[in-house]
Amino acid sequence: MCLKNNNGFTLIELLLTIALLAVISIISFVSINAIINKNKDNECNSLVNNIKIAVKEYVSDNRYNNNIDTNITIQKLLDGNYLSSEVINPYTKEVMNDSNVEIIVELNGNMTVKEVKVNNIYTHNNFCQ
């Protein structure tokens, strides 16, 4: 009787193992990428909310001036210490400044902030879109 020596794996077993590892790595890559993008979305929304709060504080501090300047810029907020540091776009890693951010302020009749929009100056859409 001749016994077959079964040392090692067959080619099919090795290929199936490699294919399974490839599928697992692709799934994990997609999941990690989705988590990273979600974090960037959250960071961007947080930055925009910080800018909106800074605008409201700026208007609150200056609303008793009869001629309040609604042309509020990132630089004015930084100069007045309403923002503590440069604001970095989490998507592009560029500094958000007056050349790429548009702040639109709408005031109520009593000189309080009704609405603040922070837009990308190139697309005029919400900065985080």
C-alpha cells in the first residue's frame, strides 16, 4: 500500500486563504476610511459652529454701535480674540481666512444675530459640504 505524504498546503488552499485575507483587508479599509471621513465632517461642523459663536459674541459686543459692521471676517474675529487660533480646514489642511471663507450675518431688528452662514468663497455653499 502506498501512503500519500500530506506535508503542506495545496495550491487551492493557499489561494483561498489569500483571497479571504484580501476581502477582509478591503472591508476594513473601507470601514476605516468611512470613520476618518466622519471625523473630518464632525471637525468641520465644530469649526463652523465655533465661528458662528465668535460672530455672535462679536455682534453682542458691538451691537450698541448704531452702525454695526456686518462685514465680519475671520481676521476681525482673530484680531478681536473671538477666535483663539487659526482655523484649519480638516479636508484640505489649508488655513481658513478671508480669501477662502465668506461669513454672512443676518441681524434682527434689535441688532442680535438672526442667522450666520459660513460659506466656501469659491462655491458659495456651506463650508462643510
